[in-house]
Amino acid sequence: MRVIVHGGAGGVPDEPEPRQATLDEAAETGAASETPVDAVEAAVRVLETDPAFNAGVGGAVQSDGVVRTDAGLMTSDRDAGAAAGMAGVEHAVSVARAVMEETPHVLVAGDPAVDLASDFGVETDCDLFTEETRARWDDADPPAGSTRDHLAWLDARFGETTADPTDESDLSDHDTVGVVASDGETFAAATSTGGRWFALAGRVGDVPQIGSGFYAAAAGGASATGAGEDIAKTTLSRRAVRHLERGLDAQTAAETAIDEFGELTGSEAGVIVLDDEGVGRAFNSEGMQTSVAEK
């Protein structure tokens, strides 16, 4: 089993060592699994539990003061599942797996996704706030009223999207997590996130969209992270895997996809890629921590 893990593309954290230790633990946990699907779920669950990453506990808070989680999972057999907009669900990746294995659908969202999680043994009603995220939210002078009021608050405080991505306090905006794994026969890719800080309540980005936040095919798999709307518009993960299908190796495919993404959008992103021969990683942000394990 070969596994590559990422902890999000964005700024460089002040203390990268603890985050790297968690990424290494996630990669090793995934590599010890029996199947690629087991591997990506197990690895992502490690990262969803660590509040240093923007997935699960410590996830970003939307404009109504709620942390909502999203995740997606796909295999090279074209099985796929995703879940989005889930309040109180720490392990979104496990809900994505339930959608893939237990339903005829590829995406379930909102309260019904939370209900599905509960029915299939995924814990709900979790407190996803940390002391730091609670303090940040309380200091934000949160809006009240209608959706239009929320949009006016977003525009007045943060411009057209969210908080300034160059602000060190916003590093967690980009700390989506993702994993790609292979046992030499099958590939699986999974991505999980808490979204973007102060996004409009109900906003869903690239992560649970097939081909955007995650993708797997016979040639390999990919997981993306970064500016979610732009990743979705350019289907970054599918783009990377398409380059594998053209015959590029994993590293070249990752670099080519990020170069194209930057030219098309001017935004920041990162992608990890896995094929039969090895791993690839590329990003155009300040940093993106990764880890690789094989057993």
C-alpha cells in the first residue's frame, strides 16, 4: 500500500513540526490498511481529529456561526460518494464512504446527510469548535438577519470572498486535507474540509465535487486544496489525472495541472497525485505539507 497525504495549500505555519507529525501519522495509518478505500478513510480521519487542520474539529465557521464539513471519496473502479454542508459531523470522510457504499447516489447534503451519518454509525452532534476558533468567531462581529444581510457583512468586512488570504490568522482557510492511496491494483482518493472562514452559510466549495476536490481513474488519483471556487471551475483533480492518462508521470502531472490552474485563475492551489510508479505534489501557494508512506 502506497499513500500520499496533504494538509492543505496556503501559508507556512509558524510551527510546522506538529502538523508534519500528524501528517506522517496519517500516512502510516493509511499504509497499514487492507484496501485503498480503507487507507484513505483511515488517513483522513486522523487529520479530521487534529484541530491544526481545517477539517473536522477546528473547521472554518460560516456566516451564521456554524461549522459545516464536506468530503468526497472515489476509486478507480468509478465508485464515488460525497457529503456536504454537515453541521456537527467530525468525520465527513466516513459519511462520504457511506454515500458511496450504501446509497445509489454520489452526493448527499445538509441535514439529510447528517441523518444518513447517524444511521450508518458516524458520530453526529460533535462540537467542532476549539478555543481558538470560538474566540475568532466571537471577535468577528457576526451578522444577523437575512442572507442579504450576511452578504453585506461579508462584502464590508472581507471583500468579495473571505478573509485576506495573506493574513497569517487565515492560514487555516486553506488547510483542507486529502489522501490518495493504491495497493498496486486500485486507486482511491479522498478529500475533507471545513470550508472557508466566514463564507456565506451553506456555501459548498470544491471538496465534495467529483473531479474538483478529488478524482480517481485507472491511471491514478488526485486530491486538491486551495481556492475552492476556482478549483471547481477548473476541475483541478480531474485535470491532474487527465495528464496521467496522457502518459505523464505523477510529478509532472501535478506540476502541469498547477501551472495551468495558475494561468487560468491567478489563484492559489495545490494537488497531490499518485500513479503506478510513484507520487507527485505541486502547489503555487507559500507552502503545502505532505507525507508519503508505503508498506
